[in-house]
Amino acid sequence: MSQHRQLVSLDDIRPAAARIAGHVLNTPTMQSAALGELAGVPVHLKLEQHQITGSFKLRGATNAILSLTSAERARGVVAASTGNHGRALAHAARAQGAVATICMSRLVPGNKVSEIHKLGAEVRIAGNSQDEAQEEVDRLVADKGMVSVPPFDDAAVIAGQGTLGLEIVDQVPEVETVLVPLSGGGLAAGVACAIKALRPNTRIIGLTMERGAAMKASRDAGHPVQIEELPSLADSLGGGIGLGNALTFAMCRDLLDDVILLSEEEIAAGLRHAYAAEREIVEGAGAVGVAALLSGRVTSTGPIVAILSGRNIDMDLHRRIINGASALPVEVAA
Ligand SMILES: *Cc1c(COP(=O)(O)O)cnc(C)c1O
């Protein structure tokens, strides 16, 4: 897959939507009265946390696997993952009768590890960072001939995530601002690519946490940079973008109108609002859109769509945050 170096376009995203139809859900949007009142314009939540496997990652993983030749599929797929990509790839592989091997760092929460086991994938714990887990992937590709399906920097994965953008334009045609959780940038690149092609004046804003925002630091530097990985309530947003980033850095640099950083407390407030006011369980990464709206830092003269990207959070941690525990990193790591 990684030999596809050209940037992704709408001509890749439309076929991806046809390919994955029937394998993934077209998730609904829900208008939020409370957030609309705050923002002064209609706010729609794209409920992608209800996607099969609990996050949008199933879109990219499914498109990537369905794009392989049967010979490639037979060698098995492998990925490094902070959890949701691994889970999605495990599910997508099993659905197509392929074997997935998932490599992840020691920072990944135990609930995500065991869930991937249950999906039938082989799990390998390697290193203390996403980058070290990736080195294990490279070894398995070199030594065993497995096929790498990266979590974000891959044309088929980006095109799969972009199908979410097609659905947003379909569901909220008058959308003016889209709030997208941002880590490696596969989601933001795909969604921005689809929406800018169909609605060039729509603003796409990336949202991420203050603690370890690799794409933001890279955008500011003008090239991919490495930053220290720190525990965060938004653990799915952790990890680097890769110093050799081929696709998502350039796409996020060119297609995102802004990137907003959120504190741990703001993310916790977003998670609490999603639960108490919207009756939705989301993980930290899935709460950043709500968090940004609550913080008052998003302004728009027209309808806003916020993507709730996932719900795979340890339920004890979720309960503690709902009950008012502060989202200090020591709390998150416990
Ligand atoms: C992976 C993930 C993100 C970030 O997606 P990128 O493509 O890496 O930017 C956001 N939210 C959730 C729930 C995720 O699993």
C-alpha cells in the first residue's frame, strides 16, 4: 500500500465508498440543541462512535483490505496501532478471511489490547512509542512478507476515512464548518479532501490535545517533526506522524483551515457534556469537537458538524470523569 505516493482525491474516495458499502455503517447525524444555542448556529454531531468496532477506523481498514490482491491478503496484514486502528483492522481482516497481526506500544490501555485479542488478531507489544511499534511492523514485513496497513499515512486508508466526508455533505448539505479530531491526520485529510472537493468554502478545523500534538507542531515547523509522547485522556490522538510522512502531512497542511489545541480539562468537559446533555458515551478523542464548542473557540456563521470519532474508553475511567474526577495525566495513566 505504501508505494501509493500520490495524494488522495475525490476520485479515490467515491470508489472507496462503493467498495466499503455494506461492510461499514453510514452513521447518523444528530442536532444538538444545547451546543447550537452556545454556538449561535445549528450544530450537528456526526455519531461515528456508533460505527462497528466503535470508531471510524473501520472505514480505512476495510477499504485497504478490499483493495489488496488475494495473494497479498493471503500473506496477512500487519499494523502498529494505539488501539482503534488495530481493532478495526482485526475486524476487517476477519471479515475477509485474512489474518491480522497488531503491534502496539506499552502506553496502549489494557482494555483496547484485550478487545483486539477477542477479534481474533495476534497482538505484539513492542516499545514505548508508536514509532517503536512501527519498527516491529517493518520487521514483520521484511522477515515474514506481511502486508502493512498503516493507521493513517496510506492512500487507501485516507480514502476510506474520506467516505465520512461524503456522508456529512449528504446529511448536512448547508454545512459551513466541520470539526475533525486530529492525530496522524488520516481522518482529517480524507474528510477535508472530500468536503473541499464538493463544498470548497466549507472550513475544516482540526482538533487535538495540547499534550503531544505532533501534526500541529509539524504544521508550525513546515515539515514533519517528532515530539515527546505524553499520556492524555484523548489517548487515540497520541503518537507521531512519522518523519517520512508521505501523504497526511501535506494534505493537512494544505486542506485544514485551522488547528485548535485542547487542554485535558477541556476534553474532560467535552466528554461529560456528550454524556449528560447528548446521552452519548465517547472516548477522549471523540469528545474534542464538543470540547472546542464548549470552550467557545469555534466561531461559524453557518451550520457546524462535529465528528464524534470513537467511544472505546475504559468504562471505569469514563465513570470517574463523569463523576467529576479531574483529567490530570496521572489519573489517565492509573
Ligand atoms: C485514530 C483516531 C483519531 C485520529 O485519527 P487520525 O487519522 O490519526 O488523525 C481520532 N479519534 C479516534 C477515536 C481515533 O481512533
